[in-house]
Amino acid sequence: MREIKGWQRLTYLLLIFWVLSLGLLIYETNKAEKEIATQGGDMSDLRIYGKWDGNPNGTKENVTCCIAKVVPLTGFPIPRQCYRKRGRGPGGLYCTQHGKIEEVL
């Protein structure tokens, strides 16, 4: 049996953490979408991010993340939804960084 080196162990742990985080994000998004549906809301009420010719439908809003549109510093400059958690700013819809900006405006 092969010995697992320290950097390999760290890589495995990071991979497991990433998979669990992704699963939790999907679970929370589905839970929030169900809450919207049960409160009489319509899924068409969700914001759309990143519409362009290659993706004409865009991406639905992730209801667990900040609603601010951000443009990546590298790569193709397609606006996307901020990936930080909500909880600050007007209505609790923004992250800490964008909530401060919205309060000033």
C-alpha cells in the first residue's frame, strides 16, 4: 500500500470540503426556491445574471448569495452575481461589502 504524503492528504481534504460545500449550496438554494414557491411567489421573480449571445437565457439568481452584479477582473467581462452570503444592506439582500455601498447610495 502506498503512503499518502502531507500535500496529498491536504488535497483530498480540500476536495472533500469543496464537494460538501457545493452540496450544501445546492441544498440551501433548493430550500429557498421552495420557500418562494410556497409563499405564493413565482420563480420568474428571480433575477437573471450573465445574459449574452453565448448564454441568451442567463443564469437564475442564487437566493443564498448577494444580489449585486459584479464583473470579473480576469477573463471575459460578463456580469455575474456576487458569490458572497446575504445578510447585510437593504432588505438583507447584500453581502457585507456591497451592503455598505448600498447604504451609502
